[in-house]
Amino acid sequence: MLVIIKDDYQAISLEAARLVANRMHKKPNLVLGLATGSTPLGLYGELIRMHRSEGLDFSKLTTFNLDEYVGLRPEHPQSYRHFMRQNLFDHVNLDPRFTHVPDGMATDIEDHCLWYEQRILAAGGLDLQILGIGANGHIAFNEPGSSLGSRTRVKTLTGTTREANARFFGADEDVPRYALTMGVGTIMEARELLLVASGEGKAHAIAASVEGPITAMVPASIVQMHARAFLVIDRAAAAGLKGAYASSFEEAVITRRKL
């Protein structure tokens, strides 16, 4: 696990986008896992800027999103398909045929989850998976207590998660209670992971995930076991960490060479 600590949200967005763009340049047909939520918005904004001003090419990419609310149509303003169109898909030259978001309206959820896993395998597996982290340590919608070997499935959202998402809906009763999500095991099969986190509200989860024991009660802690996991966090999110960490990918590479 490589932890990069930057000064603020803008800095982590730039650093994370640099990594994603680097992988896209190296492999134009990259299979990229995407996340929703407020944290990756800066990263997506920077990728859009790179596309417009530097010619960053998305045309050969295949994308898979982590999750989607059960019961929301793709055109619903709070669906994750809508989120991705609004914040990335509609602003770059992605081929819509190769963008995948779980279907919250699937009539046979179990069959759809199996299909989603098969689509990832058919694409050659995830090259790079972008992740956020919840205040309770969840990744995607794998809530505390989720199996660390889990696959894509339906999950019941905790009260904490529903409360955090309530600001996006008109009333508490409108907040979905269930979501389709990639499993922890699915996520861990990605060749590389990029987790971004910002703000003091994530400090406890980051400390538990980076320096605490690996436990299903903090699903993000499994990232410690990944051979190529990158965490890009700001100083507020890093407030609970005790170790010494790098401030850029270049610094981390130089330090490793010295060792």
C-alpha cells in the first residue's frame, strides 16, 4: 500500500488524475473501475480538463461502476448512471457501449449480479479501480460486516450510510434502502486500486484502514492486502495516521529506490 498525503482536496484530485491519465497513456484500452460520491468529483473534473486541453483519449476505455441504488431508473437524478453521465461520461469521448453501471431496475437481481461479474471477466478484468471510503470504513456499498471475499450482490444500507446520503433526496423515506454493489473480493481482483479520501470526517476510517487490523468491520482495511494499492488523501483525512508517508508518487519512488 502506497499512501500519498497532499495538502488539500484540489491537490489530491490532481494527484489522483495524474495516476489515472498515466495508466490510460500506457494502456489506451484500459478497463477502469469508477466510483461515485463527492470525493471523486475533483478527479473526474481534472480528467475532463485533460481530455479537453491535452487530448486525453477515452475512446478505447471500458468502464465498470462499483454500485447503484436498487429501484432507481438510469434517468433518475440520483441514480449513479445519471451521476456518471453528468460528471464524466457526457464530457469525454467514452463509447457508451463500453460503460457499465449495475442496473437498479433489474428484475432478477441475482442473475444480473452474476452477469456483471461475467462482463468484468470478459473485458479482461479491472486494470484500475477507483475507490472512495465511507466514514464507517465501507468501500462501494460493502458495509461493515461484509464478507471480505464477497462478489457483486445486493446489500442493505446501514442507517449511517442512508443518513449520509439523505442530503441528495427530498425526504428520509425517499433514500433507497438497498443497493447493488461490487463485492470486496471483486474489488480486490483489480490489478491496481486507487482510493481517494478528503476531510476530517474520513480520518477515523483512514486510520483504521491503513494502520488498524484487517477486519470485516472496516471493509476498506482489506486494501492493506493488495499488492498495488494507492491511497491519495489530504492532511485532514490523514490526521489519525501515526506513520510517515510520501507527498507524491515521485517521492515514493525515490524513497523506495534508496531503500
